[in-house]
Amino acid sequence: MNLSQNNFKHILEVKKLLIIGGTRFVGRNLLEKLIHNHPHYSVTLFNRGITNPHLFPEINKIFGDRKNIEDISKIATTFWDCIIDISGYWPDALEQQLNIHKGNFDKYIYISTCSHYVFHPNHPHLIHEDEPTVTCTEEEKHSEGLQYYNQKKAECERILLETIDNLIILRPGLIIGKYDSTDRLYYWLHKVFSQEKILLAEACKNAISFTYVADLVNIITYFIENTGKHKIYNASSYKAAIEDFVQMSITTLDKQPALIYATHSFLEEHQVEEWVDLPLCLNGTYLTVNSMRLWNELPFRPSSLEQSFAQMIDFYTQERCWETPNVTPPAMTADREKQLLEKF
Ligand SMILES: NC(=O)c1ccc[n+]([C@@H]2O[C@H](COP(=O)([O-])OP(=O)(O)OC[C@H]3O[C@@H](n4cnc5c(N)ncnc54)[C@H](OP(=O)(O)O)[C@@H]3O)[C@@H](O)[C@H]2O)c1
């Protein structure tokens, strides 16, 4: 075959991608990128058709529940060049799926998490990929729903590592950005936008590892085309504290709210749970990872905090129009915050 025949062959080889999930947050961002920048891929979505079913009418969709063996059979007979698994939370379902698939794919990219490490709250350090992840008991493994999230994500990784050679496991930090359906970061930006007094926790000063969703999408698209030197990568963009986002919002939105910081003991006394009631405020600095393995290997850099923040402010201004956040899991109500602020 001469060079021009070779090029022609390359053009004819359309990569077939299967995305399991794809319509809420990470997947939605990924789909937008693939449609705009990689129209030569043949993309198929597999999900139940419950979350945002109106999105991506031009994309081939197969509907089914990944926990249901008959539904999963619908994707098992086709050969996929790459499966991108964004909604893998259930080890039993994953085992069943891989059993049916029996290697009917070339590459598997799994979106995991970095919250499944065995953290050392008293000796915080930037955790690297070779450190242990949490164990998963039989009861946890077989449990339904999203309980035991970290244990089940860790177990899904172990199953994949035992079964698949051409595998990329990405472990993002706390993911933020456009279409974040949890509204946890937006809670804080919206507070600055709309309130004269804001209750924060001292813990809002603690940094954690964040992954900007646009970076994660770029990382996934890189690995669709390229082989990794490793199978597992931490995938965070930067470390930041909620206080950083609050301060940047104050400057960008030109607001001057009074910031009232509550101590951990005050919050405990009033049964306020950091992280949930005051989203993303972690009472410790242990949720931080080292992502240098990834960034040393990729030909591009992660977004800076400032760059990603500016894009998020644009999104919340233009597309969300500063509507009231709908935080998942539910954060403290405005009334409760008011009651607590009266104590200062
Ligand atoms: N958010 C964070 O801060 C964070 C941090 C670290 C890692 N992660 C990981 O990042 C991923 C992010 O998820 P995302 O919600 O943004 O992904 P997404 O792919 O945008 O949305 C989730 C998709 O999964 C589908 N789905 C849910 N249950 C299903 C089932 N039983 N069978 C088939 N499809 C199902 C949903 O569609 P239907 O409902 O229509 O089925 C939806 O399309 C997760 O793997 C999470 O563990 C998240």
C-alpha cells in the first residue's frame, strides 16, 4: 500500500465510541466537545433516557439500564474502538457487563474519583496514584444506589484492572464547571451575588483538589487517540479553597458582603455539617492529590484557577442568569443561615 492509499484508509477508519452515560455534567461537556471538534467520530450513547433526554438529538442512542443484563446485551454485540464509562458506580453491574462484552472493544476509559483513597487526615500530603484505595466489603459491593460511593468506585477500578489491558482510569478531584448539576460551587458564587452577609466555615479556608470539567474533557479526548504510559492517572486541575472562589467572586461581581466565619465547634454545637450544609467546606486538608504523572505526559496544561473561574462566572451569568441554586445534596436553607448569623 502506498502513502496516499494509507491516508485514504485512515480517512475511512471512523472511530466508533460508546459513551455510557453522557447527558448530565461530564458527559454533556464531553459530547459538546466531540460534536464540535471531532465530528469524524461515530458516537453512540447508552443510558436510560431519563436524564436530559432532549439533548443531542443528532447522536445515536441506545436506551437501557446498565444494571440490567438484557439491556446491557444491546451494546455487547457491536465492536467499539473505545468505551468511555462515565456512569460506573456498581461493581456487580460492571462485572456482568464485562462478562457479556468479552473483549468486544479496543480501549476502555473509566471515570473514577480521587475521593476513594485511604486518606490520612493527620498527615495530609498530595496523594499519588500508587497509594491504597479503600476496600469494599461484599455487602458494600452488592449495595444498590449511590451509598458506599468510594468503596464501589474503588472496587470498579479493581475489576477493570483485572480484566482489561487497554485501560485508562482517570481519577478527578472535585469536578466543577458548566452544567455541574450539584450546584455546590454555584451555592457560594450565588451567595456573593445575592446576599449582604454570608455564613462561612473556618473550613472554607482549606484547599482541596478541583478538576475543571473542560480539562477533564480534554484529557478524555486525548486518551481516545493516544496510549497512556500508565493505566491510572490522578486528574486534578488545581488546589483551591472555597474562600478563594468567594474572594474572586467579590472582586469579579463587585460586591461587598460581610463574611462571617464560624468555627468547627460552633457548627458542631448547632448541628451544621460542613461539606453538606456548607458545600465543599472540608474540615481538613487531606483531599488533595498529586496529578503530575498526568500533566508530565500530556502535551497541554490544565486551566488556571482564574481562567476557569472567569468561564464559570460567564456560564452562571449568561445561562443560569443567577437563578436560585438547587444544591445536591441539599445545603443549609437561607432561613437557617439567617438564624445562625444572628448569633454573631
Ligand atoms: N461530581 C464530582 O465532583 C465528581 C468527582 C470525581 C469523580 N466524579 C465521577 O465523574 C462521573 C460524573 O458523572 P456525570 O453525572 O457528570 O456523568 P454524565 O455521563 O454526564 O451523566 C450521568 C449519565 O449516566 C446515566 N445513567 C445513570 N444511571 C444509569 C444506569 N443505571 N444505566 C445507564 N445509564 C445511567 C444518566 O442517564 P439516565 O439517567 O438517562 O440513565 C446520565 O446520562 C461519575 O462517574 C462520578 O463518579 C464526579
